[in-house]
Amino acid sequence: MDNSNAAPVRKTVWSRARAMAELAPPERNRYVDFLRALSILAVVVGHWLVAAPYIEDGAAQGGHLLGILPWTQWLTWGFQVMPLFFLVGGFSNGVSWSANRRQSSTYAHWFTSRFRRLIYPVLPLFLIWTVIAVFGTALGVERQIVALAAQLALIPVWFLSVYIMVTAAVPLTHAAWKRWGLGSFFALVAGAVAVDIATFQFGVPHVKFANFAFVWLAVHQLGYAWGEGYFARPARAFAWGLTGLAALLALVFIGPYPVAMIGVPGEATTNSMPPTLALLALGIMQTGFALALEPQARRMLANIRIWTGVVLINGMIMTIYLWHLTAFVLVMVAAYLLGGVGLEVAPGSGAWWLARPVWFALYIAVTLPLVMIFARFEQAKENPAAAAKGDVPHWRLGVGLALACVGLASTAVLSIASPLGVTGVRLWIVALPFIGAALVRFGPVYDLTRRRA
């Protein structure tokens, strides 16, 4: 029977992920992908849990679970897993940069690819929320409400500004690791200690922001250590975990650090914005305990169904991370417009906890179509024609990096929504990531000039 004219079989998302999972080389460390997926999903669940808006006397109130139920602040020791993401980043960047050097390729080629992969998925999120803010303002929605909604939805992008800069520094940090090993890690720890002493003991203004570099680069260095086998013995990894736990307990109970590893409304000190020595101790603890479980986890990931699930999530992990709070905002707005259904329950009460599975199902139901629509920006492949033009000049890489990171970081401080102006939007914040991406995206000027010559 001739099947040459038969219609092609349409592959499902799962079958495509299964095919990719089966192509993974046997030497690939699947635990790296597992921890990346786990850390981002933990952040998503944590965000959905701590944000607890409610209606009181007919007015919408913003609630924060950590402030309402102080005991839940201890849960952040498990849900604040950004250190694991930087650990995984160190492992992946170390492997990738080493391969780039073996192939005698350039820094510009290597960083351009990584920068584009990180910045492209953010652009549609910025564009959609700019449109929402403009129309909300035009329709007469209170600007404060528009600003709060936009700022909440765009919370995830601050992290990308830090991670992009850490990635940009890989040639320096990897060279430091190769020369000094763990000495490069402890030098960064010493820097974090000095910053916190200057902040808490001497009240030096603004110096605390240096810990965005010291803390996250230190955890990133542990990723290099992992990649080169330092944590191969579970006993050594477990000892690091215990050391981090002991340091964290001492810093919280004896030092000036709060229990919560994220910011809590009303608290004078936060461990995350900017990061503190306590968050670095948490990163050491999580690194040690996570890597102590690596042998068992890698055996688990030999199961093709489990590994396929990890591959599926990793293929859209940045999209999930970027859009999960937009889904949250959309669900909350819908509930409010429907007369506040479900929002009259007091956060932290027994009824509130019992309702969480229903709310989570709604968040997931709204997140999934957003992911299906926008994952293409994360999964876009490199354009061969653009790559053939040659390397992007370093000055364009630097300017593009700076503009994009300033724009991303500004959303956490200011929000894209503005209390002034006709549009109700701080257009300069919106424009910066697009300009930065364009500088890196479009072909290098000097290569074209040389060809004409």
C-alpha cells in the first residue's frame, strides 16, 4: 500500500520533547537541567503563594503572606532558589566558555548568542505591558493601580539584568577560577563581608548595592567548581551544605539579618534587594545539599519520561518565568471585575489555604496559553545570515548590554507606568531594552565597511 501521499503525523509538544530528550548525549549532566527547571518553578510557586490580595470594605487591598503570617518567612529558605539558578549558570557558562576557547572562537560570538537568548523573550512582555498601561491610562484607570499591576507583572525582569552582567563577566571570572580556584570564591565572599560590615556597622550609604556583584558572582564561581568535579564526593557537598546552614542560622539569630530571604513589606532590611551575606550563606547551603543528592538524582533522570519532562520545561523555562505574574494579574483582575469572587477570604486563614489549589489551577490555566504564544521568542534559532556577517563590535555589545540592563533594572525601581504624561508610561524605560537588543541584533558596521573596501 502506497502511503507516500499520507498526511504527515502532527507531533505533540510532548513527542517533540521526547525526541529531543532521546538525542541528549550520554555525557550530558541532566541534573543541571533539572535544577534549572526546579529553581524557576519554585520561584513561580513562591510568587503565586506570597502575593495575597483581598477585598476589605469594598476596596481591593494588596496582601503579602510573609507579612500576614510571619512563620511563613521560614519557607523562603526553600522557595528563594535564585542561588541555584546562578549555580547552574556557572556550570553551564563554564562548560560553554571552555568549548568556545577550544574552538578558538571569539568572546563577541559567544556572548552575543547568550545575550540574544536572554533578552529576546523579554521584549514581547515589555511591549504587551506598555500597551496595557497606555490603554489603562486612556480608559481612566487610576494610575497607581496601573503602576502596581505593571510593576508586579514585570518583577521577574530585574533578575535578568543581574544575570546578563554576570554572564558578560565570564571570561574574567573563569580565568580567576582557573588561576586561583576556590580562592576566587573566597575573595568574593570577603567582598560581601566587607560590604555588609560597611552597611550595618558604619552606615556607609549605597555601598550595599555592590553585593549584587559579590554575592551572585560568588555563587556563580561555585558553578565552575561543580563543573570541574570539586563536589563529586557527596560527603564534601554535604559538608558545604551544613556549613552554609550553620552560617545562615548564626547570621539570622545573632546578626542583623531577617529570617525572610526575600523582601517583606514594612521590614527595614531585605536579604535580596540587594543581596546580603545571609543570602550568600543560603546559596552555599543550597549548593551543598543539592549537589550531595546529585548521584541519586542522576539515576532518577535516567528514566526517559522524567527526563522528557525536564527537557519540556527547559525548552520554555524563561517564558514561564517571565509570564507567570502576568497570568496572576489577569486572574486577579478577572476576579475583581466579577465582584471580587474569592477575594473576600482573609489571607492566611484556613479557608484561604483550602482555596489555594483552585487559585493555582486558574493561574496555570492562564499561564499555559501565554507560554504557548510567547515561547517562540525563547526557542528562536540563530539566523545564519546574521551570523555570517561576523562578530558584533565590542562597543556595540557593551552599549547594548548597558542599555538593556538599565532598562530591565529600572522596572523594579520605578515601574514602566508613570504618574505623569499623556501615555502614562515611562517610554524611556521601555525603549532601553529594545535599543540594546537592536544594537546587538543587527549586523556589525565595520565588517560591511571592510567588505566594500
